[in-house]
Amino acid sequence: MLLNAIRQGVPRGKRGEVWQFLAEQYNMKYAPINTANFPNYNAPYDKLLKQLTSHQHAILIDLGRTFPNHSYFSSPLGPGQLALFNLLKAYSLLDSEMGYCQGLSFVAGVLLLHMEESQAFLLLKHLMFRRDMRLQYLPDMVGLQVKLYQLSRLLHDQLPDLYNHFDLYEVAPTLYAAPWLLTIFASQFPLGFVTRVFDLIFLESPDVIFRVAIALLTFHKDKLLACDSFEEIMNYLKNTLPAIDKPTLDKIMKQVYNSEISKQLNEYKVEYQVLQEEMTSVQPQVEALHKLESQNKTLTEQNKALMGQLEMALGNVQRLEKTRTLQQSQLNKLEMQSRTLDVTIATLGTFINSLVERKVEVEIPDDIRRILNQITISERRKSELKPQNNLMKMFQKEVNPDKIMVKSLSTGKIILPAHLDQNMLRSNSLNTQTCKDDLNTKNSDKSQKVSHFFSSSHNHILQQKFHPNNAKIDIKVQEFEKDQNEKNANEKSISLPIPLSESYHEKVSPCNSVDSGVGTPSSPKSTEHHPLSNCDVNFTFNGTRELKNIKSIRNMSRNSSPDIIGK
């Protein structure tokens, strides 16, 4: 009769007395708990209020958050908030292990709405200790974890489609059911609905909360399945589902009365404990796994850094490869230019040899002048790098110096230089075997290797060197007149003695004077300065028959200084 009466509803004015009566009946059925760890468990309420609590600040903060729209608690530090502060303070001193936890203020507020502070304190202590609700408020919240697991398993077994829908959008029971369990629905639902839940808790046990939660989700199942996003589901659970009117309340409570889940809850609880024990047994492996994951993360970061360095190195290698390719291309171009110069030198040597052999009167073209200039520069560089350059050997051919002749561009005269400095010949960079043979045979039989003209010229040079005032040079000059329209021209040979003094040599340079057809430069004053060094074109021979060196000046015009080919 009592069960049926309470299920139909307890009158508001008698609800506090009914809750106290049901608590006393429960205490009479079950043995008292062990209070050895709670020295203030039996302490009077007034005595606890005189003590100080370390949770005072946290309690004061939550006073304004507890039933802010209720007239009894809305006034700051009014009668309702002061009574709530005293109740929470006394309990924090009673249960020092739990102290104070958010959510507990709503449970205490519901009790204060139906009885005095001291009576509410006794019922709060009854719910926490005798009904095992304090486990969910402990700092580790082990009891809350167990209840959330039990609710999830109930949802999986009784509402699998809704469970899968929540799982799809990652809506865990922690997000919506934790406030239901901690505040016994008081933080979101109407007080009329909350008090009906309190009636069943005092009548039966706190397991009623699971039956109420399943009944609520079942009632709103179809609308929840229609939600197609996480935000929409959470918004429905937070705002639409708690809006319960009288017809909805009757339907939900009817389902709660007709359901029985105590057996399932015990099984889920054991299952959770077994899982926890297994987790504890594999905890070292889990910790090792976490350590390996941490090391793997560190190695991954290092690998990324190394990959970045590798990419930079590859970029540098690519840039160096491009640079090497460009340099190789430039080197190939330089090699081609070198080969071109070699061909030019060979061509020039062939050209000059053909002139000497055929005794042809030739006017040196501008192209040949440029080639001579290039040869001079190239020979100078090669002589510095490789004195025994093989490219110069093509010019070391025996020729008759008496037959070397070039027509002057300004007068048409043939100019034959009449002296060579012996020191110049000895300092020549290309010492070939021919040069050595000439120098070795010079002392034995000079007349056999050197013509009478160059022998006498050399003697005259030596005489002028030691007796400059009495020296005279007789030079035999062969003069040729070239006519392009006449193929058969007569050769004329003249011999003019030209005395040269030091004063004349100082005033007039054979290179800068007007070409009269005969060039007879004075003897050198020293062996270090050759008399032909200032001329436009210098041809130096090693011995008496080898063309040794060619020197030219760039940009030489036809009407400039005379062209001189000398030995």
C-alpha cells in the first residue's frame, strides 16, 4: 500500500516527513556502517557549524549557481543561500575525504526546500553514506565512472539503435548523463520531476536514476534519431528533453515503475571491475606502450627535421649540379676556342711556310695581322704555363733566312733585318733539338750553317757592340716590285751601306721613321733590349733556319709603320 501510494505521488506539504520516515525504515533494515574513519559522523550539526572548512571558497562560488531562478535561493546571501552554505559546510567537515564537489549543492538545495537545515543535514548524510551516493563525489569519482559505464551498457542492450546513433556522432554518456547523476536531474529538469525521482530514491535505491534515464531516452528516441549532427543531438538533450509537462511526467514515471534493471546493473558493475583489474594487470605494458609512443613521436619529429635537412641538401646538390653543368658547358666552349686557335695557328704556319718556299711577293692581309696578334697573345700565355708547348713545334721548321722577304706596305720595298741578338736566341723559351744542333755546330763550322750575309751581319753587330763609333753595317737588300697585272716581274737586288750612329739611333727609330724601303736599325746597346722590340712585327728565329717567335701589334693599318720580318 505504501509503495502504490508513493508511486501515485506524495503531497508537497508531507514530502519532507515522508522522506525522513523512509530513511528511518531503511536504517532499521540494514546494519549501521563503520564510522571509524569519520570522527565527526555523529557530531551535532550546531557543533560542526562553529568550525572552519577549507572548502568555503568553492561553496560560496556555487551558491549563486544553485537554483538561480528559485525565489528561495535567488537572493544573494539570503536565507536560502545561507542555509545552503551552512549545510554544505557542515557536511564538508563531516566527510573530510570528499569535502565538497560540484553538483552536491543541488541535492542539498532540494532537501532544504522540504525541511529544516538540521533535518536536511541528516538526510544528506543518509544519502551519502547509507545509499552509497558519496562514491560518485569523491576526488577520483570512481562511483561516477561505474555509473556511466552501467548507463552505456543499458543503452547498448535496451536501445541499440539509439546507442549506435550516439556512437556515430560521438555522443558519449559523459556529455549528457554526468549532470543527471551528480545532481539527480535537479540542474536541468523541473523541480516537480526531480522530487518524484527523490521519492523513488528514498523508497527504493539510487538505481532508480538509471531507470529514469532510460525512460527519458526511450520517450525521445525517435526525435533523437532524427538529429543528424553532434550539435543538434546535444542541443536536444540539453534544452528539449528536460522540458517535461504533466502528461509526459506520467508516461515516464509509468515506464519507470514497470522496469527492473537491478540484475543488469550488478552484472555491469562486476564487468567494469573485471575490466579495471585487467587494465591494472596490463598497466606496465600500457605504460611501456605510452613510453614507446612518446619515443616514436620524438623519433618522428627528428625524422621530420632530418627530412627537412635532407631536402635542403638535395636542393644544394641540385644547385651544385646545375652550376657544374654550366661550368662544364663553359669548359667545352673554351676547349672549342682552344681547338679553333690551334687550327688558326696551323693555318698561319702553313701560310707562312708556303710564302717562304715559293718566294712569293705577298701583301699581308688584315686577317693575317689579327691572326698574328692572336698567336702572339696565345704564345705568351702558353709559354708562361707550358714552356714546352707542343703547339709551337709546328713553327720550328728550317728556312733559308736569305729568302725571307716581305713587301713594305708604304713603299713597296723589301726589308730584311740584318742582326739578331745572340742572347735573345739563347733565352728563347722553345729549346728544340734543332736549336741545340745549330748552337753546337756554330763554333765548329759556322759558315756551313749560316749564310755569308747573316754571318757578316752578326760580326758587324759584335764590332758595333764593342766599337760603337766606328761600326758600320752593310746590308744587302733585295728589292721587288709587285704588279698584279704582270705575272713575270724582274727581281732587283741592291746593297746599301748605311752608317748608323748613336745619335741617329736615339733621335730616329726605325719603326717610327718614314719607310724608305730600307730598314737598318742600330745595334742594341745591351743584350737585354733587342733593337726589334719596338717594331710592329717581330719575327725571332732560333739559329739560322727556324722561325721561332712572332709578335704583332693590334689594329695595324696599311699606312702605318712598315712590316718587318727579321731574323
